Amino acid sequence: MKQEVRHEIVRRWREGQSMRGIAQDLNAARKTVKSVIQSHQQQREEGIVPPQLRPRKKRRSQLDEYENALRELLTRYPNITVTRLLEELRDRGYRGGYTVLRQRVKQLRPRKSSPFVERFETSPAQQAQMDYAVYDLDFTHEGRRRVHLFGYILGYSRRQYLHFVESQDMETTLREHVHAFEHLGGVAATCLYDNMKVVVARYEDEEPIYNTRFLAFATHHGYRPVACRPRRPQTKGKIERPFDYVEKNLLNGRTFRSLAHLNEVTAWWLAEVADVRTHRTTRKRPIDLHAEEQPHLIPLPATRYEVAEVIYRTVDHEGYVSYGQNRYSVPWEKTHPGQVLPVKITEEEVIIYSLQLYELTRHARFNSSVTHQKRQQRQHQPPRDVESRRQLAREQFQELGAPAVAFLEGLLRSQRRGWEQARQVLACLRNYRREDLTAALERATRFGAFSLSAVERILAVQARPKTSYEHLADQTKDHLRELLGDDPTPPRSTAEYQQFLFDEPSPSKEETEEPLDEPTQEEHDQPPDGQSTTVQPEDEQPRE
């Protein structure tokens, strides 16, 4: 009998309807109605007896005769796959299917029990967690791009900082840490990380060896980095879980024009959604708990940590330096082709310095999705006056010496586009030493080979390209030459050094009122009293 009919019989009987009337209305036998009512009364008085479960009758399977072989394979190879087991049993005559074998292996192979994970809560400002998540997004203006989501969350309040970036390199990671600290108003005492290379350089005796640059950053801000144990993501559950929330609530159902637009929406979402929602675990809003936690955070240092990348780049023959497959112009009057300049890379700018570390120029930085582009400022271009440009090239050849001047004259006589080749010859200083280029020009002049290709062939055979250290060494010499040329230090006379060796100490002011006359060279040459002036030849000198 269906449970609905039983329920209706009991309900009518409790309302006072007779058994005969119930049987007539429900079209049921009066004996059945009586049995249902008696059973109901008995269960209310004695309790419900649980039904007796009968063991399922085991059906015979083709695997039964291969079970011993199956157990032996599982014992010998605990991690063997079902596909490999099927291959082994096929060789022994098994003709059954894959699904049956998989179900039997599930019964025979012991399950790996995972331990219970206890939720770990921290006191205010004690701990934070940081991690990256990677997404491939389709932007309406920039197309499909891979972006990295930097996440930093405070363990007590669950308030977080999120920002999408282009890479997970050291400079980006440090810069986003600074932004997170400023967004949250301080630094937690410890921060949990996974084993990313920018944080953990390697492991020795199962102990993490932290990246020295990252450790210096943590020391500057006064917190302690803690690396999580490998293959244990639940250790950083507070930061792992929000990434799932970001995917479902922030990214799901929205389109973005560009990476910049995505970060604008993310900042709005943090302030209007994530910070003011009621957290599932704490049952409070993160923004309210953060008000309690913020006074306990480590204060930010007075000086912001410098996280910019500093590299060295060579000026090409067109007056540009390259970074990220893009080119940035430099002032023509303050630089020359082949010069190596320090370049500072920030989040938004490319700043180019001289070797004396004064700023030459700065450009807005291209993002990583843009390549083979250039930024040029009009004042960086050489004058359009052809004669001025030629005079500049002539002066640079004169600095290389007479062989270079002779080569330039021969080049201009023999080549139709001699001035253009002359500028490209000067650009060889980018890869070769000055003396090597001068020797190549002298050899080319001797054989009458006045062309750029001839110089390049000679350099390829007789010279060795400069290393990066030699690039810097050459320019350091030039800088020292400029400094010494302004205030040179003349060599001292040998008489001054002989005075220190043979002269008696000068009397003090109390002993004499008149200054001593400066000794002459003859007085220095006279030996002290009691010593012979005879000098033996070097081969006859007595040996000690």
C-alpha cells in the first residue's frame, strides 16, 4: 500500500470517521483499514522497528576466476591503472568489459583516507596569505590574453586586495605587495606563500631557502614570510577559496575592454561587493572586521620600497633603446650609437639615465601585449639640417683618430651613399671595442676597401664582440676621462718622496721660528753620515 493511502486512513480515523466509512470513501477493504490503524497505534506505543535488510544476492561474474590474479597485480603494483590491468587480464583470457573491471578494482583496492583538516583561525594582524591565479580572458579591444590575478588577504578580517597583472616576475610581485599594504593600511606579522620562485629559491634538507631580494623586501616591511609545505593547498585556504568566488561573481557574466578596464571593475567590485558582503565563515562583513584589525597591523615605512627593474640597454644607430620588443628614443645630442645606458622600468614608465645617473628622458611604457612599436619625442631627433648631421659624424670619426678620418674621406669619394654608411660604421662601436674598429678602418684604408661591408668582414675575422662588462668599462673610462680632464692631478717630483726617506723630522714650531729651506736634489743624493757611497754592480751585490 502506498504511503499516501496509509496517511489518509490515519488522518480520517483521527478525525473521528468510522472504519466502514473510511473503507467506502477510499475504496479499500475494511480489514485493510483496520490493519493500518492497528499498525499505526502499535508503532506509536512501541516504536518503529527498522526494516531487516537482506544481503544482495551475489551474481556470478567473469572476473571471479581472475580475482586471485587481480589481487596479486594490485599487491605488486598498488598504483597500476585499470587500463593496464585490463591488458594483463586480456593476456590471461579475460573477455569481460572495462566497467566491470573498474568496479571490482574499486572494491579490492584500499581507499586512501584523507585526514580531517581543522580550520585555523588567527588573531588580528597575525597572518596574511598571498597567491596568484591565472586566467585566459577575451577582451573586446585587446583580444584573448593571459592575465595573472595577484591576491593578498588578511587572515582575521578576510579583507583582500586583488589586482590583475601581466606576469608573476619579481618586480611585479614586490610592487603589488606594496599596493596591497597601502590598500589595507598596514602589514600582517606573517604571510603564507606557496613555493613560487620569486619567494623560495630552493629547498635544503626540506627547509626553504628564501630568495634574498624578496627576503630584503620582507625585512624592510618588518614581516616574516612562511613557505607552505609542498602539495598541501589547504594550508592557504583563505586565499585559495576567494579565487573561486572571483570566478563566479566577478568574472562570470561580464565582458571587459582591456586589462585596465578589468582592474577598474575589480576595484569597484572589491569596494561594493567583496568588502561589504557577510562572510560565510566569520558571519561578519570584512570591512567591519578590518576596522578592528587595522590598528594591530605593522605600520608602513616612511619611505616607499623601490621595486623598479634596472637594466642596461645599448643605443642603436637610429637613436633608440629597446625593451619588451619595443623601442624608446633618446636625445641625440647627449648620446651616440653603441652607448650603453641604464634604464629604469616602472609599472607605467621607461626612464633612461646617463652613466652619471642623471635623467635623460622618460616614456610611457607599452604593455606586454604590444610589440614592435616605438615611442619617439620630437626633440630627440637629430636636426633635419643635413650639414649639421654630417658635421656630427665627422667629429665622431675624428675622435677615433687619423685612420678613421682617412677611411671617411675614401668612403665619401667611392660610395654614393657614403654618409649613411658612415653612420652605420660608427654604430659598430655598439658591438666592438674602439681599438678594434680603428684597426679595421686602417686595414680597409690600406687595401682601398671603402665600404661598410668591408669593415664588417674585417671585424668578423679579426675582432671579438664586446661583452656586457666591456660595454660598461668603456663608458666608465670615458666618464673618468671627463672628470680628470676638468681638474687633473699632476705627478709628484721624486724629490718629495726622497725627502720622506732621508730627511730628519722637521722641528716643531717651538724649536724654530724660521721655516726650513727646502732641500735640494744634491743634498738628497748625499748619503747619511757614516755610510759609504760606493755602489756595487747588481751581480756583485752580497746576498743576505
